[in-house]
Amino acid sequence: MANKNKEPQNSPNASISQFKSGDDLRPKSHQEQQALDQIYSLLHKAYKVDFSHYRHTTILRRLSRRMVICKQTNYTDYLQYLKNSPDEVHLLYEDMLLFFTKFFRDAYIFDSLKKNVFPKLVENRSAKNPIRIWVAGCSTGEEVYSIAIALYEYLEECNQKVPVQLFGTDLVEKHIVKARAGVYASKISEYISPIRIERFFDHTSDGLKVIKHIREMCVFAVQDLTLDPPFPNIDLISCRNVLIYFDSSLLDIVIPLYHFSLKQNGYLLLGTSETIGQFPNLFSIIDNKSNLYKKRSSKINPIYSFANRQNLSEHIKNKKKLTEIRSGKIAVNDLSEQINKILLDTYVPPGVLVDSNLQIRQFLGSIFKYLEPVSGEASLKLSRMTADSLMPDIYVAIEKAKNKQITIKKKNITFSKNGITQIIDISIIPIKDKNTNEQNFLILFEEQQTFRILDNIDNKIDENANDEIQYFKQELQTTKEYLQSIIEEKDEVNQELWASNEEVQSTNEELQSVNEELKAAKEELESGNEELISLNEELRTTNIEMIEAKEFAENLLETANTVIVTLDSKANIVTFNKYAEKLTGYKKEEVVGKNWFDIFITKEDKGIIPRVFKDVINKMPESSQHENFILTKNNSKRLISWSNNLLRNSSGNIIGVLSIGMDMTDRKEAEESVQRSEKRFKNLFEKSPVALWEEDFSKIKFEIDLLKEKGIKNFKKYFYDNPNKVRAFSEMVKILDVNDAVLTLHEAKSKDELFNGLSTIFTEESFVAFETELVALASGKTICEFEGTVKTLSGKEKYVSLQWAVVPGYEDTMERVYVSTIDITERKQAERSLEQKLKELERFNKVMVGRELKMIELKKEINQLCKKLKMDKKYRISDDSE
């Protein structure tokens, strides 16, 4: 049974500001952890998806959102809520599976595919060997169709006729159903050029539909990447922004399976915030910007394993017992030739080859004086195997070699190991693999001098000076260790920042979805208003028909759809038409000759209606109208609107009254319904959470039409050349009404206070936004969206998303325009905060490099102090040679 306190599926109260960081959301007790595990178990039982191995920060944030909506404060309470609300389990499952996609997302990636991948795919390709592309996590299919269109265009340009198969897979069945249909809302034209819309989409009543030829290239299926077998013999795998939701255990399953799925020299396209994790030996980077990789040829067979659909967690535990793929000789014949040539031309000291991620690819000679494994998880990362005192110098040299693409040599580097102080030179030589275009670095170690640290220092050294030297040595060592930790954490921090950025984008999509719902609600209100206008028009038409019926009363007496009766001077019934019979239920024979008041007048009107009749008879006035209820034969009441006229004989004497009655019962109910609807519409307008302005743009429309008659066509240039016109036009806008949300947004106590302070709420960006409205109006648009800033009456600046729309029916005059304003200040602040953190990280990195330079200066000062003390120089210092 559903919980009686169940909240709406998506509540505006569940704002982003209520979501805490991943660490803050972790279970605070063993009981809460057990509840969280049971929540995962409920989802796994219902949908066969094990979320316990998804990225915890993301999953806990999605859980938090649902808990806020359902007003649950901890995992234990929320677990009970889930057990009592089966619908909530489905809503939670849908919230867990975030998706954010659009056609040709990140256009530069498709340029990279056309440059780096498509030419290789069609090279020496026969007609019997189709190009096979797999889009994993395809959502509703936009990515699949985008790649299909891009590849189709490339094949056309090259005049190549090659069969193509694209496989799109996703975990959510409803996404696959939509992808197969290939029908999308018309708003996708914002991301797709008009030429592509015309070539690759059909216009249907449901929206834009991908043409049949492109749809036939694509096959869609439901698939769980972590459980189902991959597609074999694939040329290109696109898996963008899926891996960021997996933890390391799932990545250890998926990345090797991608390697297994790809053909020799196949390609892997990942999202901009994703990496290949612990498997640099399986893939080489092709394009850093688009995050495009190429499959490596490895002499060591990778360990591929398919998960057990019944128990993914058990499979992960068993997999950890297998030999991990962390090393292997790479078939890099070309690299070996380059390395051998360099070594033969110069010298053959020990060294290592590392890639751009500082993963060790090869060992050269006996390097274990300088590198050795550390305890813990096995790793070939350079920073994990290099002595702490060496890594900062190596890192700085690699950065210089990477930026300048020249050999960097650092001399006289001192480091200690096992009580032995060694002085070495380090050379960093950048090398590129011609086959994969991958950046590598050859690091060579040249030993210069070795000596044992003496326990006793010359007695002539001043003890205070020695203490100071020891202090500086300790400070230098501490700095190097700290820099070493910063180097190791840098990659992880960058990855977290990118993941956070992806979540911000996803959240932005959610906000856009809410905005779409608000627009739909607005359209419903406008539709309701149109119905009211239509109903009012019908009532007016009915009234006209009643007047016409009166004019033709004598000719249409028996056929008229009105009550027509004639009474003599004593109110006895003389005539009674068929409509009166139908309405009252009395036959004409039953009432003729009887007094009208005795049969049809209610008790409440017994004293009123006779006086009205008497006034008519006494010519006060000649004709009159009134309304009253009459009783029907079954004692029900009908409201009749009467038109009374005197009847005279040929002599002009009054002989009775002609009364034509219109049944107003239904109309009265309709009018009351209209009043209720108007009141409801007004209440919805006033209480809407979206800030709504109702404005009159008719004067502006008139002025723009005049400018068009004068030959003005480029209004964007016109307003740029005449900035004062924008402010002048802004004064022509007539504010008709605003709702309560507008007062809240601008911190106004009343509408009068807001209208009196309109000049203070606009910023320069407000006028830029208003200029956008003017250009849209001039180009014939009736709706446009943009962002800008406004101020509150107190001067506080806010970022807002605005939508300007002409009310249907007012396109020619612009007398009614709605402007909706949504406060996006928090979103903008979050974006700025993210940018600031990135800048701070870059600045901190520069500070660390600068600190090493300061250490060199410190060494020089120590040498000068030794000179004053008549001692040998402590450090040998020379400038870097390139």
C-alpha cells in the first residue's frame, strides 16, 4: 500500500542547495550502513542492477534528493518508506540512472572522429566487411544517430560505399524504445544545423523523426555493461560519461572488456572527465582534447572475465584474486628503434620509459638504485616507485620537456638512500610514437658521486651554523615530501573536479526539465483562457439569437426555442408554446385558462411577480425584462429571463401581456463556472512559483513597424549603433500585472512599491537582455529565451533565466506579452565556485614550482655561509642545461 504522506515525484523544495557533499551523506552508524545495503538490495531485487558498486558520491547524492522529496532524514527511515511505498522504489531507480545527452554534443569530438578515426575505418575496407560501432550507455539514442550522420557525411565526401552497423545499448528499456522510434522534440533544431535537419529528419505531428536510411543503420538493445557480454569485432566504442558513475571495481571489469570487444587497432571514445584507470597498457591516447584512445597490441594476454548476472558483488570479489593487468611489454618496435638510436649515439645509463600519464612502460638497465616498488597495491605509476627526494625534480623536468618538446637535463641532484647520499644527473627526452601519436618520455639516470654521511663533522664547523644547515636540510626534505604528495594527488583532484562538473551539467538538465514542466503548465492556463473566451462568445451569440427570436415571435411561436406565453389582464394563461410545454412538463391543455401565478410562481416570488405584472399592465413601463424562477411539473426550478411587452387591441386598449422567456439556468451555471475559472486562473497566476510579468508591447510593435517601413532590416546593428534607443523603447513597455513571485524576487512589499522602483531593478545586462527581446520581436519571433541579471529593490544583484512569449492571438498587436523569470543565482554561483577552485589549483601548482627555485637559492646561501666558515661548499649547484 502506498504511503499516505507520499510527496510529488519531483518537488521544487528538493533544491540543489539541500544536497550535501558525498562525505557528509555517508552512513553515520552501522545501523544506517545496514539500511543503505538493504536499499541497494531492494533495487537489485526489483531491477537486477547492483548500485553498491557505482560511484558512492553520486549514488548518495541521488538518494539524498529522493529523501528530501519524501521528507526522510536518514537511511533507516527511508528504507521503511521504500518498503511501504512500492512506487517510490521505481522513482528512486529512475533517479539513480541520470542521463544527459543531445545531438552532436561537443562538436569538436565529431571533428576529431572525422580526422583521426573515420579515415582509418574505411582504409582497405571491403563491401563485405561492415564498419561496426558500439555506443554504450546510449540513453535515448541521440549519440548513436549523431555518429551515424557524421559517418554518413564522411562516406559521402569520400565517395565510399561501405556498410555500417551501429549498436546502441542502455540499461533503461524506455530509453531504448524511444531510441528505436527515432522521434524527438522540435527543439533539437537548436543543436542541429538546418541543413542536417532538412537532410536527415522528417517532420511529423509528433516532432522530428530520423530518416529511415539512418535508422536502418542503427540497432538498439537493453544491456547492462557490468553483466552482459560485449559486442565482438568492434571498430569504435563510444562510452561517454558512463564510467564516471562506476567505482574502481566496475572499471576493472568494463575497461578490459572494451579491449576484448575492439578489433586490432580499434578505437575507444570516452567522456572528457573519464580515464582508462589502471589499464594504460591496454590503450594509447590519440587525442587528449576529445579523450580518444586506440587499442594497444599487448604481448601479455589481458584477463577478461564476464560477470555473474545473479551476483555481481561475488564476481568482483573473485576477480580480485586473479592476476591484475598492470604491466606488460608493448609491441613498440618503432619506439624501441628510436630509443636504441638515442642510446647508441650518446650513452647507455639506466632509465625508464613513461607515457604522458607517468605510467612506466619499459625499464632500461638496472634502475633499482633509483626506483623500487612500495608496499600496498601493485602499481607502475612513476610517483609510486621513485624516491621521494627525486620525484619533484623529475616532475618539473618532465613538465618542461612536455611544454618545450626538447631534452631537459637536470644536474647535481642529491638524494639519499640507505644512508648513502648520491649525486646524479637526470635527462628527460620526449619521444612520440609515430603509429599512435602518443607522447612518451625517456628518463635516464647518470650517477656522478657517492659518499657516506659522516657521523662526526669537522670540529672547526661552528655548532650553531651546523644546526642551521641541518634545519634547512630538514625543511628542504619536508618540502620535497609535500610536493611529492601534491603530485600524486593532482590527477585524482582533477578527476573529481571533472566528475563534479558532469553532475552540475546533469543538475542543469534537471532544472531545464522543471522549466519545461512550467512552460507546459503555462500553456494549459492559456488554453483554459481560450476556452473561457470561446464560451463567452457562445453566450453572446445566444443572447443575440434571443433578441432575434423576439422580433420574429409571432411567426415562430410554435417552433421557437424560447418560452412564449401570453397572459390576459388578470394573468390567466392564453397561449403556451411547445417549448414552454417541453420546459415545464405541462401540456398546453393543462394550463390554458388558469392563473400563471397559481401554477408557476415559487413561494419566494409570490409577492414580487404579481407586482411586476401589475406594473406592466399599467404601462410602467411599456416593456420590461426580469428574471425569476418558475416551477415545472416535477417541482424543479428553472431560471427564466423574461421580456414583457403589452398587447393592445385595434383600439389601443391593453388586453394582456406577451412574455418571451429564455431559460437561463444553464447560462447562469456557465457564468458561475466562468467566474470560478477566472478566479482559479488569477490565483494560479498570483501564486505561481515562477515570477510572471504581464506586459503590453503594442507601442514598441508600432515603432518597430515604422522603422521597417523606413528600410531598417538589421535591427541588431541598428540598436548597436543607437544604444539610447534601447532605453527609449524600454520606457514604452506598459506593465499590466505581476504575480507574487515577482515581488519576492525583487524584495518588494507591494506592486506599487515595485512599479515605483522599476528604474532601480534593471542592470546593464538587463538592457542587453531587453535588446535581445527587441531583435526577436523585429524578426517576427513570438518566443525567446535568454539569461541576464536584475536587482532587488535593496540593490542585490541576481542571475535570472528569462522567457519572453507573446500570448496567442496577440501576435499582430503585442498587447499581451508574458515574461517569466527564474532565479538561477545559486546555479551561477556554483559554476563560478567551480571555476575559482580550478584557478586556485593552477595557482597552487605554480607556487610549488616556484618553491623549488627558492630551495636552489637557499643552497647558494648555505654555500656562501660555508665559504665564510672556510669550509668546502655543501652543494654543487649549476643551472639547467637544455
